[in-house]
Amino acid sequence: SLKELSLSLANVFIENRYILNILTSGLQHLASSLNKLQINFSSLRNFAASHIYFFMSSLEDFQQLRDLDLSFFGLDIGCSALDNLSTSFQALTKLKILHLSFSGCQTLGSTEMEFLARAIGFLTSLEGLYLDCGDCQNIDDEALGKLSIGFKTLVNLLAIDLSFNSCEQIGDSGVESITYELRRLPKLKSVYLDFTECRPIKEAYYNGMRRNKNIKTLTFNYKKK
């Protein structure tokens, strides 16, 4: 039986939501065996968020997954899709590695981040989290505050990679929320934070991470105040 699957739909023209529903139905036949799933939805043409509701809901059937990689680069993902993702993530109790890319998604804001945080918070077995939200112009300090709440339950997390480069509304309070929760994670060893081209940030947040004795590898890109 198939253990790993990588699929790219980048730049594909989607005539209607039934196309993705048919694809999702096909994937569900592999749900019981797959350990690793990678799907690239980047820059789907004629895309509407409703097109992937069924796919997001279907992920709850992939209960053997250890590694999940989803890219939604350049797509406008809304609350309903993220709510479906949250419901599915409750069933992924074996998931160890999660890659999510929302780079360039201009609909992501505070409310959407709250839904995403809820989804991530269910993944208590997670050991590696890689989240790319670069160039998401509606992400601000409030949004990062909402997202950081989702980290509270990630007690097994060993490595995290968060990219918010070119999110021009992010400043001190958002970075403070993120770094505060990360410093509290008991097993975290490796941290990559990218706030390049955000607002200037106090050096204190970098220093706070650097002084954490549990963290062995730290990369913190930011513009100093």
C-alpha cells in the first residue's frame, strides 16, 4: 500500500469545485495507508475558498499521517476552510511534522489566525511546525496574538519555523506574543523566526529567546528599533 504521496496542482485552472471534490474522493481511498502527504495548491486559477471545503474536511480520514505539507500560496483562504481544517486536525493524533504555506494570502487576518490557532492546538503530538505567512498584508499584532494561543498545547514540539516576512503591520506586541509562548514550550530546541520587512522590533525579544537554555539553534531575522 502507498505510504507517501506528493501532488502539485500549482497554476491549474479549476473549472468548479466538483473537480477538487473528485480528486479528494480519490485521495480518501489512500487515507488508511498514507504516512506522508504533500499537496501544492499554489496559485490555482479560478479559485474560490469553497473549492477546498471538502478537502479540508476529508483530512480527518488520514489518521496514519506523520507528515503533512500543504501549500496555498497566493490563494485567499477564509474562515470556513480553516474551521474545517480545525475539525480534521482533531483526528490527526499521530502527526509529527506539519508544513503550511499561506504566503501571499491577503484574506488572512486576526479572525482567520484564531481559526488556524485552534486547528494547530489540537496537534499535541507535533514535533515540527513550519508556517509560512510571508507577504500576508492583513496579518497584524492582534493576529499574531491569536495565533500564539495555538502554541500552548504543543508540549512535544522540537522545532518551529515561522515566516512573516513583508507583513508590514507586525510590530513589537505581535512578536512579544509569539516569543512569550515559544519560551514556555518545554522541548523546543530549534527556532527560526523571520520578521524581515516588518516594523522595527525591540531587541529584547531576540535576547529573551537567546537566553532560553533549552533552545540550541536560533535564527531571528528582524529590523532593530
